[in-house]
Amino acid sequence: MSSSASPAKIRRPLLRLQEGGLLLVIFTLGLLLTVFGGTVTLPVTRENAAGEREIVFRTNAAGEREPVRVEQNKFLNAKNLAQVAKDTSFIAIMAVGATFIIISGGIDLSVGSIYALAAVLGAIVFRHFGPEGPGGGNSWAGVLLGMGACVGTATFCGFLNGGMIVALRVHPFIITLGTMAIFRGLAFVITQGQSVGGFPAAFRHLVRWEVGDGLSLVPLGVMLVVAVLGATYLSRLAAGRRIYAIGGNELASTYSGIRVNRVKLSVFIFSGLSAGIAALLSLGYYGSASSGDAQGYELNVIAAAVVGGASLSGGKGTALGALLGALVIQLISTGIVILDINQNYSQIIIGSVVIVAVVLDQLNNWLAKRRLLRAR
């Protein structure tokens, strides 16, 4: 074999077929929304001396003061694209964690409840150190404690999920269905159904750091970091390859010496961690938390992972696919608003997308088996 042929054989494409197809879907959705979304009149804003955005006013012919307005495309404008990027980040971060579980052959229905419980406990700590709390002021020690409470709670919830699944040998669907109710119930009991706010200004300024026309860099940056770390773990580390092995054939993985229970526990810890990170970002961005937060996120997170190429039968999926899948789901939700479709249909549409994605995955598996049989 010639030396020039070797690199060509081991070279891998930057994007797999599934991810390339998702990029095509995203481009098509964006094009359709741009063409059919219509236009909207928006006020012109600018940044004032205090660094805050304010509406620009002018004096009309009648001598009256009125806001300056400009007509823009409903979808293809800076404000809407910034909103899409920000909204995608919360789901995408959790979808990366959920993809770890789905690749291993499991499922997690409790991510929304973990998000809510972590957000509530983190909010209570932040309020203690907020301007009206007994901790007082904008102490960075209080900010760090609040961040630790939020992310630590979510990670511990993931550990509980994985621990019960491994110790009791019960299917993840059953365990996470139960903890979905337990975690959200705990959040409700702790807050008595009330919203918790009053956070340190330093924390909110950190998360809400924006550039341009409202583009939130922190959630977007964290989303990209989580996706890159998740992709590196799955594709470059031996621990990540073990997750694929268990999802592909758990029995064979056991006989090959892989500590299956340890790997299963780790993927649920990662999922809890990702939910905690998303909850922390939402605390900083929205400035409050309640037990009702993230209701229905389970569907969106699983949908993002499945649309991104994760197979519910296990053994297949990528972190980049999860991110792109979350963007597809968010574009669908945005499109429903832009096209003036009744939002009561949003869950129906997203659920239908999940079914189509699963059917296509099954069809792809069937075709792959037929090609393998023909090759023999």
C-alpha cells in the first residue's frame, strides 16, 4: 500500500450525512420563514451612556415626539435571530446530556423537573445574597454559592436517577417517570408555588451580557462549549466509545470487560449536569424561578436529540447532532409564531416531528441491514 493512500483511508468527513442533512433542513426552514413570514414594523433602538438599550425618538411634522420605526422581515432580523439563538441554547445544552443517555440505550423523562428543582434551590441561595436578602449586597461568594447550589442539585438528581436504575435494575423509563413527579413536587413544596427572585445584580449582568441588537453571548457561548466538550468526550475518549458500545450491545459489552453499571451511572450524571447548567443560565437571564419552570421540556429535549440523529434503540448519536436538532425544534416553534399558526398546535407538530424522525431512523437501520446482508 502506498504511503499517499493511507491518509485518504483514515481521513473522516467533518460532517456526517445526518448532520449535513440537518444543516440542509435548517437552511430550508430559514429560507421558508424568510420568504413567507412577511414583515413587521419595529422601533429603532440604541445603546445609551449607561450601556442600556433605549428606543430612538424623533419629532414629526406636527411637532409631536414619536418613536422611530423601521420595517423588517419577521424572521430575518437581528432581534429575532438573537432570540432564536438564546432560546435554542437552553434546550441544546440539555439535549447534549440527553444524547449521552439515549446513545447508551436509556431515556430520561425527568430533565425538566431536574431543571425546575435546581433552578428553585439556586434561586433561594441567590435571593439570600441578593439586594433584599439577609446576605446583602452583590458578593461574588454568594454568586458562586448560588451557582454551586443550582448545578450541584441537578448533578445530584442525575446521580440519584442513575443510582436507582443501576441498583434496582429497573428500566430508566420507569425510574425517571417517577422522579419526574418527585423532583417537581419537591420544587413546589419548597416554594409553595411562588416565584423566587431578587438575585445579585453581578450575576444577572454576567449572564445577560449582550452585543449588537440583544444577542446574548453567555448562553450561546456556554451552548457551544458544552457541545464541543460533549463531542470530544463521545468521539475522542475511550469512555465515550464505551457509551456507544453499551447502546449497541450491552451483553457483549459486559463480556468484553466494560463496567456497564458505571457507564450507565455516568451518563445520568452528565444529563443532570447539563440540566443544571441550563437552569443556571435561565436564572441569570430571566431573574426568577418557580416550580412550574421547564414544563414540557422533556418532549423538546428528547425531540432535539432524536431529530439530531440519536437512535432510541441506542448506539447512535452525536453532540453536534443534538445542537442542530435543538435548532430545528426552535425554528419550528418560531415558525409557528411568525406564520400566525395557533400555538396550541405546537406540541402536536413537535410530537409529529419526533415520530417522523424515529420512523426515518428505523428505515435507515433496515436499509443498513439489507446492505450488510447483500455484502455477505
